[in-house]
Amino acid sequence: MVRQRVWAAGPQEKQIRRLRVTVAIISDIHDNVWNLRSVLAAAGTADVLVCCGDLCAPFMVARLAEGFGSRPIHVVFGNNDGDLYRITGVAAGFGNVHLHGELFSDQLDGRAFVVTHYDTVAATIDRGAAEVICYGHNHQYALERRDGCWLINPGAVMGYTPAGNREIAVSFVLYDTRTNEAHGWQVGHGNRCGEAAPLPGPADSDP
């Protein structure tokens, strides 16, 4: 399969559809370099990485960039990304890392993406204007299809939720731009590093 590097599409590129692009979607790393290593290994065939925020320390930008190779990475900021000055400085050293503030809205391989950290913000986004809405923040994996739009919370790379003060599955989502399909994956919990097990499919699917 021939893969091409795909960035957020420019004005002339938005009408061009590639053969296929796989987008890996992650969120809420919270400095857990070990879980991030497993997730990036399991998502190794993806062409583009989207991070929905809460990397936390600036050095996590380097871990993302080095772990995903030279392929494009799109990042929005979360409420725990406090040192934005140094995060921006680290990202400047990697040409494939693109920081988008608190909202990313553009096309990836002809598919309209909107990415935010907050579930409350995601709930207000016009689903008629987007094909894929990605968010995180609440550390709750969710894969839904509403009004022809994907609503994707990939869960927390951290593997922990403050709700109930407990460990949760370390998860991520892979989205296929050609088929418009999304699938959740879990690492850890008996899987070796770089291996992933499927998570439940979309809830409230459109007919």
C-alpha cells in the first residue's frame, strides 16, 4: 500500500482524496511515557497522529515526535498543559509537530476534522460541519456516530481516571479516511508492548 504524508489540507488540497490515510487519535497522556510507548507501537501503521491534549510536561512533545517518526502530528492543548512556552519551544524543533491551541479545525485527507480537549466543547460543535469530532478530558473512552458525524473520545493514555480514583484501559482510536470507519483499541492488560486488543464499536450508530 502506498502511503503519502498528509498534513492539514490547504485550499487547493481539500478537493484531493488520497488512496487511504489512517489517523491515530489519542488523549490525556499525563506524562505516562511507558503507556505512550505502547500506544505508539500499537498504532505504528498510522499515517497521522491527533492528540486531544493533556500531554503535561514539555518533554512529552519530544516523546510524541520521536515515537511517531517523521509523520505529521496535530496537537491541541488541554487544561493540564501549563507550560505552553516550553511546549511550543520543544515543538519548534520537530517539523512534523503542529500545535493548534485549544481547537483544530481542518481537513485530513478530505475529511473534516474538529479536535478539542474538552467534552463540553465537543458537545457544542455543529455536527453538520464536521465528519469527525475528537475530544478527551474526562478519561472516558467513547465511540459514537451521530447525525453522520463521528464523536471520538479515545480514552486516556494515562490509564487512570479521577472519577472513582481507579485504573482504566489504556486506549486509542484508529480512523480510516477512505472507509470512514473508526475502531477503538486497548493496550496493556495482558497484551505485550506494541499489541492491541479491540474495544467495543460505536454506540448509537446511525442506520
